[in-house]
Amino acid sequence: MRKTLLLLLCLSSMTAWAQTGGIKGQMIDKESGEALIGATVTIQGTSIGAVADVEGNYVLNNLDYGTYTLLFNFVGYTEQTKTIELNSSSLTIDPVELKSSSVGLEEVMVLASVAVDRKTPVAVSRLSSLQIEETASNQEFPELLKSTPGVYATKQGGGFGDARINIRGFESENVAVMINGIPVNDMENGAVYWSNWAGLTAVASDVQVQRGLGASKVAVPSIGGTINIVTKAADTEAGGTLTVGIGNNGYETIGLSVSTGLMDNGWASTIYASKTTGEGWATGLQFEAYNYFFNLSKMIGKNHTISLTGFGAPQTHGQRSTKQKIDEWKSNPEGLKYNADWGYLNGEVYNRSYNYYHKPQFSLNHYWTINETSELSTSVYASYGVGGGRRDGGDAVDIVNGQYDYNSAFAANVNGDGEAGSYIASSVNNHKWYGLLSTYTKEVNQNLDLMAGIDLRQYTGIHYYEVTDLLGAEYVLSDDNLTGEETAISTGGKYNKNYEGLVGWQGVFVQGEYELNKLTAFVNASLSNTSYAHDEMMYTDKKSDSYNFIGYQVKGGANFNLTDHHNVFGNLGYFSKAPIFDAVFNSERSNDISTINEDAENEKVLSYEIGYGYRSEQLNVNVNLYRTSWLDKAYTSSVPLYDLDENGDEVPVGDGETTVLGYANILGVDALHQGIEVDFRYQPTPRLEIRGMASLGDWVWASDVDSTIVRDQNTGDIVEGASVSGLFIKDLKVGNSAQTTFSGNLSYELIKSLKFGVAYNYFGNLYSDYSITSRTNSITDGNGDIVQSWKAPDYSTVDLNLVYSFKVGDKIDAKVIGNVNNLLDTEYISDASDSNQQASGATVFYGLGRTWTATLKFNF
């Protein structure tokens, strides 16, 4: 008994003297400073590990004192190891900065102006490559951002690549879209055609939606915000991926990528290619799309990296371009899948509305670490767009049972004398675009960085109508040609318009960034010159003078981290930007001085914002209040001045044989966009994540307008005494974008390697689209308040996704991904155009019903 008692006392003593502790730390992205949520840390040689929370923090508890080697891992990042000595009850180690596993990706971040959490004072939301991979399904890029505050995205008519996006009520013309820091908005009208970038969901590495002023250093004036897309680069590890998928309405996709890894000679390369086909959700929306991407990088010593990137997405797709009245949708036998823009020809689908385009982009980047305190990042790029859209020509094709009767038109032409009654043409819009971006960064001291750079672009837009199908005829007669005389045009001939839009851009910028303890701040100034010229090649074969618009931008902001959990920020900016090309040249068909809007002037924008952030181990919250004033928005309108009788004398409009037109330059069109945005991310356990947002906007036209300058369209002279009716638009809601949005997203790991996700999105206060130039009369209700455009019913959708991860052998990681969008098959109006401020007059597009995809992906 005594021996047993002695043994128990000894064991108790040993237990009392045994000491344990815990290890705490954080994992962040080395370049952006973003928390790496979901990154893992394990103790080498064991199964003991932890997963990073919403702050990137991790904890390893109940460890005996001793020496441990920790392994840090995250998808797309290079593994790191760290050996530590645990000799206390709680050891907090320095943050581990994981580096991207792609060669040159860190350097791209410099040009891309990636915002850093709790440092960059802008409102920003991020979409990781993992989120894109697991939720993209058969959606288009803008649709992936629908749960972002201030964003409204729709598929419009439902055609492949025809999606649109608005941020804070501003259309894509006023939202800067940048890929690897390179601007891609159309140089003539500012628009973004997402069908040109249909492959981005497969090659995007990181996406930031920077609302408001944005973090971009280059001279890109973004009124609504900046969509900042960083593509993949060459991987440092050899391997690849194979992706196959199927979905509703014949959707099929297959993609393959291969990487050499970083070789001993410093070279690394990655290539990717895919093909996607389908019939589309509605009738007549068949599509065939390809996507390719490559990156070739070379590390030259320790100070230089060069990288060549190219990607493109050639595609063809049928479109649904014609909105219908609500009663017409309801009464049609095909219901919401009805498409009025196609018919049959010789037994095959023949689209009246059809798009074909290929816009590859190539960039050669050089990153030079000059010394310990300075570096230079330079990108030379080129883009060549080829394609257009189908349009009718000649006599209108008959519509039978709601579809175009191309067979009858074909028969009429065949039985005629060779001249086409009806024919098909294309509106061709090719372009050539070259640019140079270069940013020099100098670390003045440990607190201050200075940056300066240039942004040069040269763009030629080539526009013409081309006869593509004579529908059985031999020629079409047209007087729209070089001679001005009636001429027989065969297939491939040009008519009606043939011109080039020439746009030049020269920009410079400087920026200072200051950091001291809990404070970070920046000031940015940029100056740019936009030049427009019109090269007419159909009638006069002459080039117009070049018209220059000097723009500038001044913005700044600061972030202050009150504590480890709380931060506040604010920003303020003012810029003056050139009007779009079409506001300067009022006609596509002539370069006479009369078609030049000599009264065009810069648009002005004043924007400011304040924000608050909260960060903890389980919860992140952001709150932003913004106010953007848009002054002198460019508007022009064609107006009748007088008629000419048979003797050429002036008579009142409507009394003569021909009408002389003028154009009115409408001045003083102002808008005010303001609102509040809240978003959060909550992770109570490593297996459960909840995200949500609320966005309340108030976007209105800010003033009535009565200031116009009217010029004769033939002479270009100001017409004294001529005017157009005033515009009664003050307090009229901005249309075409839901002003109230909510979302909630839940992701839960049901069992190991099986993850379930559900997303709820609500859209309200969607006022139908309209032209403010139609409001030439004051339309008020009985209380004297302005009558708004028709407001579409509020709606909500639910999306579902399921992800199962598994291994094939020892070296292949695989995933099965299932997605169902609009799970409840909700019937809703996503786009509307106003007519009489009532539902009966509105023409609309309904959103797509339930869609689904199943995807299998192998990583080897």
C-alpha cells in the first residue's frame, strides 16, 4: 500500500510540473495585407493544426513546452515554415506573410492599385479566386458581384456575355474596369462589353470592387467605382487543372491549364484554354465561346522580372434585344422564354440580333527593383477588337406568329430581278488600342512613399456597315457610298457609314503615401489630355481637326486605426473629365464642322465618403456613407429648326418638303448620388461563415435644365432665338438600377470536405430606365410632387451551391461543384424602360428562371 501511494504521489508531482501553452498568430497576403481567411497552419510531422478566421488569426492550444516547426499553407500561395520555441502559457508570433505562388503577381499588384484593409481609405469588397471557382456556375462576371454593396447586375435579354453592371447608380460608362491595372473601358463611349471578357471567371486571381473614388493611381476618373481584376500569372509549381461542366439548356464547358513551374533557368509559364457552348435559357440564344490565356515570365537576377500575358475570348451568340410589354410576355405561348429577335431560314435558326467578337489583349510587363528604396513597374499593352452585331437592311422582314419570316423574304428576293428587298448587314466595330503604363515608387523614409507615373493610350475605332447576307438576291442599291451616287453593292460591300474615331490619351500622376503608427494617408493628383478626331472615309475621305480636353483629378484620404478592432477612414476627390466621343461629334456620317459640338465641355465630379470598420477574430463589419455630385453631364439632342419648301424657302416645321435639323447642347445637367452601405462577415466556428450586406441609395437628378445652345447642323452656326423645351428633372430618381439591395450568404462545412452554401439577394426601388430629354413637360401629382418613372416590383432570389473535395491517388486534388441559381424559380422584372410612368406602358426584360450547373475539377 505504501509503495502504491508513493507511486501515485510521484505521478501527481510529474503532472503538476508538466507545462503546456498555446501559439497564436496571423496569416496575411504579403502584397495586399489582406487576411488569408481559411489558410491552415499545422505542426510538422503531426495532424495538429488550425484554420485562420476572418482576421486571418489562428490558435494552437494545449501544446507541451518545446520546439515546433509550423507549416503555413493556403491555396495559390507558397508554403512557409517557421520554427519556434514554446516556453510560456501563451506565445504570440509575428504575422506570417504568405507569398503568391505565381511569378510576378506581386509586381502586378503595384500597377493594379490593390487596396489594403485598414490602410487604404476607400470602400472595397473582395472576391477571391476560390469564391469565383465555387460560385461562378454559368453566370457572367458582373453577376458574381450582385452581393456587393451598391452593385446592381443583370443579364438583360439573357444572351451570352450581354450582362451589365451598375455601381451606386452609375452605368458601366462611369465605372472604371481595370485588368492587371490596364483600363478596358471603351475609349469612345466608356462602355464595357462583358462578352469580350467572358473568360475572366476562369483566369481571375483576385477581384476588388472599389466603390467611389477607388485606389487607382493612374488618371482614370471613375465616378461610381473601380472593378479591379488581377488575373493569374505563371505558377511557381509545375502542374495543371482540368475542368468539365454541364448545365441547363445544353450548357457544356471544358477547360485545361498547364504550368511548367519555375524552372532552373528562371523561366515559368502557364497556359489555359477552354470551350463553352449552349442553347441559352430563352429561345434563339445559342452560343459558342472560347477562351485562352497564357503567361510567360522570366526572373533575371534578383532585380528584374519580365512577364508576357495574353488572353482573349472569341465568341458568337444570339441575342434578345427587344423588351416587351408585360401583357405581351404573359400572353405569349413561350412565356418568359419568348424571344422576338429571331426566325427560321431554310430550316435553321436565323438570328436578327446576333453578336460576334474577339478582343484579345497582350501586355509585356517589366518589374525592376532599382535599389532597396525604389522600384519601377512598366506595362506595354495592345488590344485588337474584331467583330460586330447583325442588323436589318432594306424592307422590313415580315413577322409571322411572333417570329421573323426570313423564308418569305428569301423567296421574294429569289423571284425578283436581282435587287434585294430585304437583306442582312453587320454593324462592324473594330479597334486598335496601344498603351503604356509606368509607375516609379520611391521610399523616402520609413513613413513616406512617393509615386509618379505616366498613362499613354492611342485608340482607333473602325466603324462601318457591311452587307453580309443578300437573302437570295444579287445586290442592293444604295446611295450611301464614296461617290454619293446610287450604286449596286454586293456581299461584303460597305454602306451608310464608314469612319474611324481617333482617340488619344496622355496622362501623368503623382501620389504620396504616409504611414505613422495607426495612421495611413495619401494624396493623389493627375492631369490628362483627351484628344478626339473623326476620320470620314465614305464621303469626303478627310480627317477632322483634333479636339482636346484637359482633365484633372485631385483626391486624398486617410485611415486611422483607433484600436486593434476599430478603424475609421475618409476620402475626398474632385475631378474634371472629358465628355465622351459622341458628345463631341454629333454625326457618324460626316466630318463637316457642323457636326462638331463646339460647346462640349468637361464633366465635373465632387465625391466624398466616410467609413467605419470593426475587426475581431470572428466578426468583420464595414459601414460607409457617400455623396457624389455629378455636374455638367454631357447631353446633346437633335432638334428640327425649320422646313424648306419646293423653292428652297424657309417655312415652319411640318409645312415643307424637307426639314433642316439642328442640335442642342444641353447644359447644366446635374445628378446627386448618396447613400449608406453596410457589410459584414461572421465566422463563429471554422466550419460556418455568414456574410451579408445592406445598401440604401438615394440617386436623383439634381436640377431642372433650361440652358441650351442650338446650332444649325448644316452650317454649325448658332441659331439665335432657337431653343428646346426645358427639362423638368429635378428630384427625378435615376433609373435602371435598384437603389435598395440586401444580401445574406451562408457557407457551412457539413462534414469534412463537403461544403454547403446558400445566398439570398433582395432588390428594391428599381425605377425603369428613361431618357431625361423626354421630360420636356412638368409631370406632377396632386401634391405637386414630380411623377417618377414606373417602378418595377421589388424581388429576391435564392442561389444554392455544394462543393465536395476529394483526392484521386496521392497527387490529384479534385472537386465536384454543384450550383443552382434562382432556386425558387422566382418570376421577376430585372430591366425596364419607361413610357407613361405606368406598368401598362413599360417594356421589360424578365430575369432568368432556375438554372443549374455541375462541374468537376482536377488539380494535378
